[in-house]
Amino acid sequence: MNEYSETYEKEISLVELMFYCLKKWRWVVLSMIVVAVAAGGYKYMSTVKGNQVRQQQALLEKENADEEAADVEEEGPVKNPNVVYYEQIIANSEQELEKQEAYLRDSVIMQLDSRQLQRGTVSFYLKVAEGQGANSWENLIGAYEAYVSDGRLAEQLYGIDADISKAELQYLITFACDGKENYRSASVINSQTEQGTIQMQVAMPDQVIFQVQAIASEEAICEEYLDKIEKAIMDYSKELQAEVVGHELKPLASTQSEMASDDIQKYQTDIISSYTTLLTNLQTLRKGLQTVIDEEGEMITVTEEIVLANPVSAAVKFAVVGLVLGAFLAGFLLILIYLMSGKFQSTEAFREEFGMQLLGEIKAPTGKKKVFGFIDTWLYHLEEGAYANISREEQMRIAAASLKGAAAQKEGLKKIMLTGTIAKEDVAEFCSCLKEHVQEIAFSDYRQIVFDASALEELDGYDAVVFLERKGVSYSKLIKKERELASGRDIPVLGTIVV
């Protein structure tokens, strides 16, 4: 029955969608104003409330401060905290530098010539009594070594050289015992052979020799050290006879020689290097302090003024954001309405969508005055271009001529029914123009066959039918429905005029 009954995929023109949204500019502006006022008002109230909370907190803090220190001024010049920080670091560095300078000046070790030192060595013969356990050597050697290294021997020697301290004297005394690691209580050792690891039982020795060495700056002082060391070690041996294990201890030869000490030279170098580094850092800190004073000043003014946010400024910023958000919100809603309302919006593919001819389109706006109507006129000219220069009356006459031409192609057409799905007052102007300029054809009054059963029955008395519809008002589903009603009665459909 209808040659245009195939499935049609509707395409949406982005340009038409854009102009549809622009023509609803009043709704967009209203949405922007509403959202802007809401956002600005919310921010204004929240800022005012926040200021009140800060004022209350500041008042409470001030009351507490007044109770604790009524005689302290609440505002005035105070020391710059950056200056205070530098001054504290510089003071600590100066104290440390003074200590190192005193040590470099007074220390005997730092005055020693590491290439010409006097070294004295006292050797002792040690023998464990018969019948003692396997760990006797370890206990005895450990006891003598501890006596030398923990400072007890240094206390006995202190005072011989009046210029040297106990700590420095302790550094100059050492204990030596060749192969002392072999005198541990463990008498089983592991030996590597071609066949693997073999455990071997080792017999403990019954005698050993150890030495105590002392370094001094002069030969006479070194001799006194040796005599004092021999006496102190022999006295300590008597204590160990009862406390640790029975043994025999005899002093052997005492030797004295000139030596060069790499350890003392390295110690002196490290101390001097540390002093130089500390001095360099102190100079850098002083320069940093002067820079802070030049840039920020030594004193700063601290006030207790409460900084409150400006509610008007904050509200204006939020209102601007609300304007943009309102525009996007209105645009999103208009796009949803355009896509989902089901209303007839575009004439670009009218024939493919509805299966009938578009006889004419009356686009010029009516003469009704609206607020800021010049914006509507400007948008209309922007969308239609040169066609916008044609008056509404002329567009209606063009549509009437197009209808007359379509009727002329059908022989014997005398009566045509005007029908549609929109209100009668929306097409009254065009119906009057049509009856005035096409007098050779009889036109019915505007009827709605989709909604009126009597109008549908009258359709059989006419030779053809013409639909009058309006974009944004008529529903696409109803247009297709009335076309099917006319086609079902074998009434020719000349086409549609969009008013």
C-alpha cells in the first residue's frame, strides 16, 4: 500500500540540535541564574558561618592567653624565627669549634711528632699451673688484656707526664699476644684436606708470652712508663692468682726504641680535617644569617589580627561557576528532550521518515512580541540565511502554490481535507491564506482525524488529504498514524505542510 514502508534509521543533525538549544535560550539563561544564585547563596552563608566560628575560636584563645600571661603584649616586634634558627646553630657550632681548638692546643697526642716517637715494650712470661681446665688460657689472657685496655693500667701511669690526660694515655697503651686466638677454650679445630673437612684435637699449650706497649714523647718518660707497667702488671697478677686461676707470671726483657706511627699520624689528620670542616660550615652559616637579615630583617611584627574570608567575593566566585554549571545542565536537559520527547523536530529527511512529500514549510516567526525578541530574530536569520528575508505571508503563498501544483498532478481533485495533529488556532492563519489563493479547489475546515471519529468518517467524502503539522509540537508517531488512516481508506495523500 505504501512504497515508503521500509525501515528508516533516523539521523540527527548536530546543527539542528544546536539551533534547537539556542532557540530555548530563555530556559538556558533561567537555569544559569537559578544555579548561580543557589551556588552563590550557599557559599555566602557557609563563609559567614565559617567566619563566625573563627571569631569565636579566636576570642576563646585570646581569653586563655590573657589568663596565662596578662602582662605580655599581644602584638609587637619579635625575633625573626629564621634568624633565631641560624643563631642557635651558629652558637652550637662555635661551642664545638672552641672545644676542638682547645684540644688541638692542649692535647699531647696532637703535639706528638708521629715520625719520632719513643716506644717501650715489656714482655711477660705466663704459665698455667698444672691440673687447670682447658679454658685457663682464655680466661687469663682475657683478664690481662682487659686490665690494659679498659683504663685501669692508664690510671696507674697517670701523672708521670703531667701534660697528658687519662683518655690520651689510654690511647697510647696497647696489649699484644702473638697467636692469642689459638688459646681459646675450644680445643677442636677444622682442617681442610683433599678428602674434605677433618676435625682435629689440639693440645693446649702450658706457657705463653704477652707484651704491653706504651708510646711517649720523651725517652725518660717512656722509661718511667715501663717501670710502672711492670710493677702494675705484677700486682694485678697477685689478684688473679686467687680470683681466676693459679699461674706463674715473670717479667722478661724491657725494650725501648724510636718509631714512626701511621696510626697516630692518621688520628692527627682526621682531627685537623674535622676542625677544618666545622670552621667552613660555621662561615657558611654566618653568611646565611646575614642573607636572612638583609632580606627579611632581624625583627618581624606579629599581630593577632583574625583573617576573615570575604563572603561577597567567595559568593561571586561560586556564582560564576554556577553560571557555567547551569548552562551545561540546561543544555544536557534540552538534548535529552530533543532526543526522547518523540516530537517532530527536523524536516531534512521528511520523505524518508514519514513516507510522503513535504509540500512547504513556513518558518518565519509570527508577529507576536516577546521580551528580547530581537535575539529570536537574530537566531532565525543565522539559521535560515537568505531564506529568512522572505516574509511569513510570502512563505504561506509559496506553500499554497506548492499545494496547488501537487493537486494539479492528480486529475479530478475537487475537494481536499485539511487535517493534522496540532491545535486549530495554530493553522488558522494558513487555512485562510490557502482558501484565498487556491479558489478552484474546495478545502475543508481543519480537522483532526486521529482524535475525531466523525472527522475520520468525513474523510471518505474528499478526493485527497493534506496534513498540516508544526515542528516541536506534533508527535512523529501521530503523523505516521494519520498517514496510515488515510492510506487505509485509499485516500491520496498529497503531502504535508509544516506551519
